[in-house]
Amino acid sequence: MALVAGVDSSTQSCKVVIRDSATGALIRSGTARHADGTEIDPEVWWRALQEAVDAAGGLNDVEAVAVSGQQHGMVCLDEDGAVVRPALLWNDVRSAAAAEKMVADAGPDGARYWAGETGTVPVASLTAAKLRWLAENEPENAARTAAVCLPHDWLSWRLAGFGPGSGRAGLQALRTDRSDASGTGYWSPATGEYLPAVLEETLGHVPLLPRVLGPLEADQRTPSGAVIAPGTGDNAGAALGVGAGVGDVVVSVGTSGTVFAVTQDPSADATGLVAGFADATGHFLPLACTLNASRVLDATAALLSADLSELTRLALAASDGAGGLSLVPYFEGERTPNLPEATGSLHGMTLANFTPENLARAAVEGIACSLADGLQALQDLGIEVQRVILVGGAARSEALQHAVSAVFGLPVSVPAPGEYVADGAAQQAAAVLAGAWPEWTAASESVVKAAPAPQILARYRQAAATAR
């Protein structure tokens, strides 16, 4: 039995699954927490990965490994391979003004230019915007930056035995994949090429960049001999993990909320709402992302002195529409729509409806409505929805399952709880090992079909308009 390992290095934690490469059967697993914050020393990720690997029984008997990681994070390395400064994560919005300048500098039709060149109109989360912020605010660190990579690239590089002290030869060993490269703002999903002019305009020079590997390409191993697969961005990993194909829309509710489709053709949305990413198989992954998802539930639960299961119970005790309460969940600014300075707000409060049950329901419905805006953005590009798949930590909430189906007006498939990003990475590792994608048994799923409730979304959008 050949074993493969999949790693999910997310914003909040690192998870490792070890599976049978032929059947996908789970053999063992491990997890470790990450520190909070929107910037972090990448060494924290490395220590968490080692802790999670140890908890999973190590990698010595594993024949291939792949890392899926949070997208966009800016990891800058100097000539020696040392980290220049803490990595800025996808949800760090200090680069919002830099993103706006990038669009403005491209001229009156700047948004359309960027959508055509990179598939994505710059927003604060993109790596390119963070590089421009670095050049404008920390020019010494920008000048020291000899190479730029992403969180999953850096962890794969460390697994290959590289790190501080590796020098320029080590920097040339950086690798990535098309799904994660497509979230940088300086790589084109349509052409499969880096855009050095973007780096000149943002960082001020062209650093070394990871080589973009093909879906089943691998040219490095761990010290113990395991093949290191290309890895993926976290959303592409989740798409693999749930078996999403062309026509499927995946709604993932974790720290962020994402709504993405698997398509045969690249997308270019000049409104900036949809990022035209690539997936891990050779297809494309147009994606709308919200900054606020499960942490809104965490905050609401804390306010109500409840845990998440109690929050779900409270939400289910209220009726659809939360008695007229609407929560706009822009607690950390927002990306869809692009409102980095916005704040959350609660609307429609009366003495009759201001109850714990309705507040819990409003929080759940607010997230569902925010995700519905992402779905609408995909549909506005002509993307047809054949199936909606709901995943992520918060997807285990029956209240959220019901709210997403009611607000979307569609049945929702909910796979059995699992670590789908790590599972997708493991599936990629198995594919690299075999030279073809494995046919693993699909996870069991339930289908939730709530009565459509368009009035919830209409009232939410009226409230959300005040944040603009």
C-alpha cells in the first residue's frame, strides 16, 4: 500500500492527512494551530507543519506529499533565503490603497485592462498589491527582496530541505502551481506566463519567482525520498477534495467565504467581483471571495455567551428572516463588494425582534446573503450552476445549511464533514505518484432543500447598500 500525504496550511491551522494512494482511505491525521493576525512569521507555519506531521505519525513511510495553502500571502526572501519581513496574509487590507493605485495607473479603463491581463482586478488581498505597499512603505525591505513566493510554495520549499542559508541556488528551487500563481496579480491564467512588468511597477524590480509546475509535474523530493507534488491554493485543493467538476459551484465557509465554479474557459470580470483563477487540473476557477465568514459566527456566539452548537440551536429556533433583523457582516472590511474600510451593521431592530434567537439567525443569514452576492457575480458572467456544494468548518451548522439553500433558492449538497483541502492535496499527491488522477470513492453527502426566501436577500441588500 503506497501512502500519500496532503497538507492544508490555512489561516487558522495546519492539517495533515495520510491516505492510501489507491483507494483514498484515511490512514492517520494530525493538526496544529496557527497564531492569529493578518501578518505572521512564516516560521510559525513551518513549526505548525512539523507539529501536525508528528501528530500524524510522520512522513517517513509516505511516497508523495502535496501542500495546499492560503492564497495571496506575500512571502519575501533575501539573497540568502531568509524571510525579509513577516508575511502579509490575504486578509491584511493595508494594501487597499496600493490596489486602487494599480487600477488608476492603468488608465481610464484600468479595471478592464487588469481583468484581461491577469483575470483579476487588483484588490488588497492580491500579492501584487502587497508588493506595491511594501515598496511604498518599507523600501529597504523591498530592496532586500530577492525572491517572492506564496505560503504553500514556501512550505513545499522547506519540505524539500531548503531554507535560510540556501542562497541563490536555493531560491531557484522554488516551485508553485497554476492555481496559486493565478492569485498573485502578476501571472496570467490565460497565457500561463508571469508578467514581469507588473513586478517592476509594484516591487520596483523583478525578483526570482517559483517555477509554475503542471498539474501532475514534480521534480523535487523530501529528505526521506517522498515526491513533492506541485501543491495548490486552498480553494483549488477544496475543489479536488469534494470532486467538483465543470458546472459545479463550491461554497466554502471558513475564515473567509468563497464561491467558485469549475469552468473550461478562463474568465475576465472588469467589475472586479470575480477573480479569474486557475484550478489544479488544467481547468479554471472563477471565484468570488468575502472576508467575513466563520469568525462572524464566532463573534456572535461570544456576544451571546454561547458555543457554536448553541448558536446553531438559537438560530434554528428563529424563523426565516430573523423577525426582520438583517446583519451586514463586513466586520473586517469586505472584498466582495470591494469595501476594505467598511464595517458591519445590524438593521431592523425593534423591541419585539431583538432576541438572542433572532440575532443568531441574522448572523447566519447575513453570511448566506454575502455569499449569495458572490454567486450572483458568477452568474452575471454567464456561468451556469448545475450543483451547489457547501463545505468548510461552518458548513456543519444546520442553520447555515438551511440559510444558504433558502437564500440561494437552490438545493445544497453538503458532503460529510472532512478536511477537504488537505484531502484534495493528498489526491494531487496520489495523481503525481501514479501519473493519473485516482478514482477515489466520493464522500457521502446530504442534500438540503429549504423553501426559497428571496425576501431575506432583498432586505439584506437594502441594508448592505448603506455600507457603500
